[in-house]
Amino acid sequence: MKSRILIIGACGQIGSELAMRLRQIHGVDSVIASDIKECKSGLHADGAFEILDAKDYNAIKQCVEKHGVKTVYLMAALLSATGEKFPEKAWNLNTESLFNVLNLAKEGVIDKIFWPSSIAVFGPTTPQVNTPQRTIMEPTTVYGITKEVGERWCEYYHLKHDVDVRSLRYPGIISWKTMPGGG
């Protein structure tokens, strides 16, 4: 079976564009898009799509095994504004979903994880010019806190369990196609 890619949170601003681009690069049959509900964009009509709760480890594992997935892009998250309204919900989604894919990699079920962090990890005391990679991080939002702790967990799983996890700190991104939804 050909190794496939799973995008968790594929209906969001980044996930929807990512799914289309990865399908162009790797082929429609190689990319499985997923989200908690069907996309308004019709992404589910353009290739394999699974309704998937990012907090449900067993459902993710079942999807991965069903489709022969070896690479996971974890895009599911509650963003800053929504996270401030529902802090526990944001914490649970943003951290449980990451633990789920980190543990799948630790167990050898998947090979690679791509997980975005954010400049929300920084705060008012972070240097504003030429910000170094390792610097003061004092996030002021629940979203930023979850991304900071996520960075530490990714580093831990890489060092302790040799998990191949990659990340970028995204700035604020707005899609020209997908309306913001707060995650």
C-alpha cells in the first residue's frame, strides 16, 4: 500500500489550502483530509475525507491504519479569540490532539508529524527586532500557551523517543479563500 498523508483540521484556513496543494504534489489518492465536520468549501468532494475528532486517539489510529498513513499534518486548533472565550476547550483540543499524534509516532504507527506553532508563543517582553529562535516566551493568550507547551512536548518526544516532528512558528495568517472561523 502506498504511504499516505493525513491532514487533521483540513477545513481551516491553512488546512484547506494545504490539502489542495499536497493533492497536487502527491496525487489525490495520497492525501486524506479530515475535520470534525464536512467542509463548506467542498474539500470532501475533491478526494478522500474523514470526519475525525482530533481529540479521539482511537479514531485517529483507526483512520491512519485504514488508509496506510505515515505522515500527519496536525492543523486542528482553537485559535486566540475563540480560545479566550473557551480556555479549557482550547487547552484540551490544542494539547490532546498533539499528544495523540506524538504517541502514534512514538509507537511507530506513523513516521512524520508536521505541527504548526505560532508567534503567539511570544509576549510583550520578547525582543521585537531580530527575534532569536530561543528567547523569552511569555504568551498572553491560551492559544499562545498551548503552542509554547506544544513546542516543548515536540522537543521532548524528539529527544526521548526519536519522533520526527517538524514545526514552524506561523504569523497571523488569513486565507483569501477560507473565512476565519477561530479553529
